[in-house]
Amino acid sequence: MKRLIILCACIVVSAGILAGCSGGLDADVSTVKVDKKGRITGLTVESFEKDYYSKEDLESFITEQVENYIAQNPDSKVEVKDISVEDQTAKVMVEYAGCEEYASFNEADFYAGTVVQARAAGYRFDADFYAAD
């Protein structure tokens, strides 16, 4: 059970670490999507191959995490959209009202915007950027 809790914590946290873009959220890797209204949908994809893992325990853990967050942040809008386990892979889809809520729930730094906007907001990039031709 302790390993399941650690795995589930990794699932929740990895959504904040592994970000990408796709047209939809039927992905094979963890993905974060920001829609035009600023809502965030996080899809976390993790291996779920141990015999002692159960979908019911995963659902219970994720639901409890969201309920605890909402109890501490009553004005928040965090909603579990889907939890699935298929072919030894777990997928958890959670929707957040916006960037600040996503960052708070996942205890991660998160910014959505252009590179220029991010630099203006104080984010630093350890890379050179070149204009596209």
C-alpha cells in the first residue's frame, strides 16, 4: 500500500513536471493542456504494472487528494475527469480552473504564456532563442 501511495503521489506531481501540447488528451505521455479560457487539463500517464496495484485504490487516493484540496481551498475548482487503467498503464485526467490552481494543487511552478511574457514575469531561461525563418 505504501508503494501505491508513493506511485500515486508521483502521478500527481509528474503532471506538473511533464508538460506538452496536443490537440486532445489521448496521449501516451503525461500532458498539460491550456484552453483558450485558461482552464488547465492535466493528463498523467504512469506505469501501473505491479500485481498489488489496484484501480480502486488509485481512484480512492486521487479522489481523497482532490477532496482534501477543496476542503482547504473552498473556492477552488479542481475536478477529476477520468481515471483509467489499461494495458498496465494508469491515466488520470484532472481539470483545473487556471494556472494558479494547477500550480497550487500540484505544488509546482507553472506558467502559461509566450516566452516574451514569461521573461517579463521574471522567468529565466538557460537557452538561446532565435527567430524562426
